Amino acid sequence: MTQEVERNSGGLPIRALGKTGLKVSIIGFGGGHFVRPTLDEQASVRLVHAAIDAGVDFMDTAWEYHNGESERRMGIALKDRRDKVTLMTKVCARDRKTADEQLHDSLRRLQTDVIDVWQFHEVNYDNDPEWIFRAEGAAEAALAARQAGKIRFIGFTGHKSPHILQKMLDQDFAWDTCQFPVNIPDAHYRSFQRELLPEVNRRGIGVIAMKSLGGAGQMITKLGLTAQQCRQYTLTQSVSTLVCGIESMQNLQQDVEIARSFTPMSEAEQQRLLAAVYEEATDGRHEWFKSSQRFDSQYHRDQHGFMPVG
């Protein structure tokens, strides 16, 4: 007998966010995409409202997205709907003092007293874990903020290499969440789903998947996959939610429909897809966020003394 899928009031399937006690929609709203030159403030707000009305109840943003404009617009959109969503933002600083300053920026912009999930953003450099956990590092700011009731849960993100995120897992720290790429080509190159996902699941850490379409849609435009294949594959894996980059009502409608009608892929279906992309997946040519600095935040490049990508 097929087990009945648990759904929220908007009709979207929901899953547990690890051991946090929270349950979230299987797709989340990506804060890196809804602030674009083609979208003014009101258009961004309407998009968030439409997502919530459709059942999308996990909101993703970050302190540095669009120089703070993503958080500001998210705050406007959530002003009278804060209790309807699980709100996640990310901190970029690696030292305690600056992390605390960024937290207060985020609280002010988001117009909230508490952030549900606060994650260390873009742990993409080998020494990031050391910086975060050294004396007066950002980890101290996170623990103090949680003690003060300003944040509820703590996690980290990264898109460069599983071995760097493994260094975060190796810390003596009870992580609540972890965000990383889970997509079809990932299985063949610096694979988060093979090297990291089993351990994260074993520890009951909530998995926030991202980049199922590649971050710029290149899994569709370059690799020839469909949005349905990409989203369905990622959601078939043992993740809590998949953050989707939504730039338009059409994007939203597409992703909501995929989520609402989601059924897991069979093992045979997954293996056919993995075999079909093998030749182009094994060198990372479509996972630019791993194989180049194209998707790395300028803030973090500056932090580590790297030249801007030009």
C-alpha cells in the first residue's frame, strides 16, 4: 500500500527538517533570484505572496544577496505573513564581531525578532571552517544569538567541494541544517550526494538542497535536461527541501506543480538519467559553482583576497 503523503494547507508535500521539529514544503523559495532588474519591489513582494499562497513555506535568503536588497524585500513581503513560513538567512562574516553585526542587519531588514535558521554562507574555501571556529570566530556569535533567542537553528552552506563541508561536520558542533547542491550531474563529479548526504542523513541534520537546475538553468540549456527531470531527481533523494530559484510567476507555477504532483523516481529511472549525462558530467563543465569561481560571492572572494571574476 502506498503511504499517504503529508501535505500543508497549500497542498504541497512537506518533510521534516532534520531533527529541528520543523516540517517544511519540499520546495523552498530562493532569495537569490527574486530580486532582479526586471522585478521591481512590488513585483518581488507579489511573487513571495503568491508562493506562500501556493504552499511554499520555506524562505531562503542571505545577508549579502543583492547588497541586502533580497532581505529587505523579503521583510516587506513577510511583514504580515511571518508566522506562515520557516525563514532562513545566511551570515557571511567569519569573525564574531562582524557576524553579530550582520545578524542585526538581517533582523532589521527582515522585520523580525527571530530567524528560524541561520547558516554560515558559502563555506567554499579550505580554511573557512578554521576561521569560523577559531577564538572569536563566527561560531561564537551563532551560539550567543541562539542563547539570546535571536535565532533558533544553526547550519552551513557550500557549493565548492564536499571535502570542505566535511570539515564543518568534523567540528564538535551539533548542526541543525546543511545546504549543498544535489542534482543529476553531481553524482559524477565532486559529489555531495554520494560523499556527504549519507552522513548528514545519519546524523539527522536537515538537508536543504540547491542548484538542481545548475544555478543559471544550465542543466536545461546546456545539458538538455528538463525542469521536471531535474526537480524530480533531486526531490527523490533524501533531502528535506529543495530551494528553487524563482524569478517569475511562470517559474513559480512550474515548480509548484512539480512539487504538488511529485512522485519519487524509480531506481531504474535514476540510473538512466545518470548514464545519459555521464560523458558531460565527469569534468564539471556544467557545475560551474564547483569548477570555477563564477558563482562565488564577491564578498567571499574579497574575504580571501581573490581577484574579482571578470
